[in-house]
Amino acid sequence: MSDLTADELSTMELAFLFKIPLYKLLEEMPYEEYVGWLQFFKERPPGAAEDYRAAMIMSAFSKDVPITKIFPSLADRQKASAAVGSAVKSSAFFSKMATAIGDTTPPGFYDN
């Protein structure tokens, strides 16, 4: 087990991702920017976009294994997407759109 704290590991990971020495990151990056980058990489882990593309290709061949089991980096992205979808479906605007005259979508089309 590592003797480094979670903050030290996060700082080292940022330096690694930016390909700069740790001392340079500590000396030159303002704290607000540091915190912003930590939040950014928490919400969008490095490699998540590549994992997502690979998961979409894999899902074309098989739907038996959830993509988050193969690519754990996509779990937060999938939760966020579901939350947005749920919020949109429960909105008054969506309700009006779904019942608009001329709506020819089949029943259940918007249900997931």
C-alpha cells in the first residue's frame, strides 16, 4: 500500500497527465485551477471517451454484458445520462411535446 495521501496521488496524476514535473505544477498552477482540473478529471476520466467508443462497438455485437462492467470509467457517465433523461421526460415541455397534435411516435417510444 502507498504511503501517499489521496491529495498527493491526485496531484501526481495531474502532473503526469499534463506531462510536467510535479514541482512545476505545484509552483505555477493557481489553487482554483487545480481544483477545477481535479473536478474535470473526476467527471471525465482520461480514456473514458475511448472506452465509450469501444463499448458502442462491443454493444453492436452483444448486449449480454453491461458496458460498465467492462469499462468502469463509464459508470458515472451512464448515471449522469440517465439522470438527464429522467429530468427531461418529467418536464412539462416534454409532456406537451409528446401530446402535441400530429405526434406519430409509437406508444412506448420514449420509455427506456
